Amino acid sequence: MSDRERLIERMKSIMGPKGVVSDHEQLRTYECDGLMNFRVRPTLVVLPETAEHVQRAVQVCHDEGIPFVARGSGTGLSGGALPHEQGVLIVLARMREILEVDIPNQRVVVEPGVINLKVTQEVAPEGYYFAPDPSSQLVCSIGGNVAENSGGAHCLKYGFTTNHVTALEVVLPNGEMVNLGSKSPDPPGYDLVGAFVGSEGTLGIATKITLRIVRQPETVQTLLAAFPSPDDAGGAVSDIIAAGTVPAAAEIMDSLAIEAAEAAVHPGYPDADAILIVELDGPAAEVEHQFDEVVRICEENNSTEIRIAEDDAQRALFWKGRKAAFAAVGRISPDYFVQDGVIPRTALPEVLRKIKQMSDQHGLRVANVFHAGDGNLHPLVLYNGNVEGEAERAEELAGEILVLCVELGGSITGEHGVGEEKKHYMPKMFSEDDLNTMQLLRCAFDPHALSNPEKVFPTPRLCGEVRPGPRRIHPVEKAGLAQVF
């Protein structure tokens, strides 16, 4: 019996025959996440149904020295759930139980496979909701949100996933199960929950997650404003926040993104070079006053049309196009590369101009969607993978946009994580000492580098021995842009 066959039998003894995928063609289903530019077929896929299944599977991997990667719904956009060729992919999609709803303490305890929107649907009758709302919230899992510290349109006011997780049950890379945090806010000691959220699966696997829910606001008002340019829309956002108003959300789409949304979901957006969606929520009197200010500021920044949502149906229509923007781009381009960078809000006009210049230089179109309130950009680089060299040019252009964000005082990621795609840009933000210090934390949790290895850091920084997989040469290395350690 080969090593692989023996591994399959051990995993079947834990999960049952239906909990193990070993057929080579079936494994292709799991060879990438939402970033399809990188593809690796794992040795094996397991589908645990309980925390005990996860723990026992990790113990097997630890005992055999086999790398493992956790995966939720597979909607990530940085290659964070990219399998290891010689490893086991642990898919948590079957762990979808909401374990506890504690309304008096504003807490919900869930398994990692629970879908983001399901949490809000569960507590909405009690007047509560779960604030982090990625565009993929219809399908993305809470476990994946925890791994990537996901945000969403409303993170401007309410923060990211890390602001809404108070406790975790975690299977460490050696198979030990530990509990981090508690239901209560700000427990004493080191913030290990904060360290784990956003660690992209490199510190272990969360099997139980305690979430903070928030009360639904008294009033929500939403407007959609059309502008002759993204510069004008960005100016409006800066002026709104400078005036002391913090919207629940402030989102910009440029003309190409608008075109894609109209082709896909028909939200009926105005014919404009940019639209801005602003949502305010809170006490009725406060929202009414702030809303009048927002309308005035949009008019002062050359808005050509302002629509105010009259009811929940119209509000949902405003958001329908924005939430569908990433997928909608498939209507106007056979392939596209979703990027994720952060800049200071005031740098938005300069960045947009430079992205246009880069787009022209590479001969590729770029559709722009922004969480404009916190400077989180999502340029979508359009290309045709059937045209020789276009995929490589798209990756190079996406990388140049990241470098531009860092040069202007921003970051290489706002909410999609580093994963496989952005790890070669980490030296643009961090020194070697910085990266080595981060590695100390990783080694404390995973001294044998088995948990999602070769992600986040630009070059292997191993605490122990691991069987390395084939290394794909990243376009940024070809271009000589990465710092080599």
C-alpha cells in the first residue's frame, strides 16, 4: 500500500467514505479559490462534519508531516485557500450549524462553514444583524471571513471581522484544541483572538466562532449620486468625512464597472462616469441632519443627478449592482484579475489618473470599484486568457497598482488578504526584521510549518522541516520588482 493509499484509509476511518475525495478528476473541483490564476490539485480532500473530525484529521497530518490547508466556500480572492500539491485540503463546508444565539449578550456562536448572511437572517427577527458584509456574503463562510479578516461595504463605520469576533475554538497545527478569548469584551492577557483573525489559516483552524451582533439602526437612508468623473465622486467622499459625518458605507463605481453591473443585474444606474452610493444609519434626527449635508456636498462636487431611496426595495436596487460588481465584469470581459489595495482617501484622484496611465501602457482595461470611505480600492484588470501574454500582463499591471498604493502611504491589501498572490509584495511594506518578527508568531503556533505553508511570506521562512511544493515564478519576480531575501 502506498503512502497516499494509507492516508486515504486513515482519513476514511475518521470521516467515513463520503467524507474523503481522492479521485484525481474530482480533486480538480478544489484546485483554486476565487482567484483562478493559481491552480494546484491537492493530494486529498477531506470533508469534516464536526470539530472532532477536524482535530483528528490535523493530528494525522501532524503525525505524518503532511501539509494541510483549510477551505471554506472558496470565494477568497488572494489564493489563500490554494491547496498544497503534497497536502490535504480540509474543507469545512459541511460544518454549518449555528450553535447558540444569545440575544441578551449580543453573541452568536457558529461553526466555520456557516454562510455570512445566514447569521443576520437568524437574528433579524430579534432586531439584530451581523455587520461585516463582503460582496460575497450570500456564499462566503464565517470561517473564511475570520481567516482573511473580511470587510465589506459597511466596514467604514462598523469595522472588519476582527471587530466582531470575541472567541474562537481552534485546532492548532499539532492537533491540540484550544479556546481563545471569551464572550465578554476585552478579556485580560494577550489578544490571541486578534492575532488569529486575519492570519489566513497559517496558525490553525477555527472550529467554533463567537460573533458579536449589533442592533439594527433606527433609521437607514441611502442615496445614489452620479458624477462626471471619479475625481468628483472621490472629492465628495473626502468632504463628507471632513465635515464630521461617518457614513455606514460610501462606495464608488466608475463607468466600466457601471457598464458591467447594468449588463448583469440591471440596477438602472444613471449614465455617468462615476456613481457614489452613500448610506447613513443611526438615530432618525441625526441621520436626517447628516443626510441633508451629504446631499449638499454631492451637489457642490458637481453631482449631475441624485437619487434617494424611497423604500427598502429601492435601497436594495442601489446595492444590487455594487454587490454584483465583481461577478458582473464577466459580462464585458472573458477574464479579469481582482486587485485589492489601500490608499489615503485624499490620494484617490492621483491614483485613478496613474491607473489610467498604467492601463494604457499595458493595453488593458481596468474597471474600478472602491470602498471609498476608507480608501480601499478594487481595480479589476480585464484581459483575455486566450490571447498569448495577456494574463501575464494583467498580473503585472495588478502588481504595479499595489506598488503604487504602497508608495502613496497605503497597503497591499485591505480585506482580501495576502495569500499566494500578494506575498511577493510584502517586502514593499515590511523590512526583513519585520517579516522575521511576524514569523516568530507563526512558529509559536506552527513550528513545523504544516498549516497553509508557503503563504503570506515572500520566501520560505521555515521553523522546521516541511516538504516544499513546486514553486511558481511570480510575474513580479520576472519584472525584478520584488526584494529578494
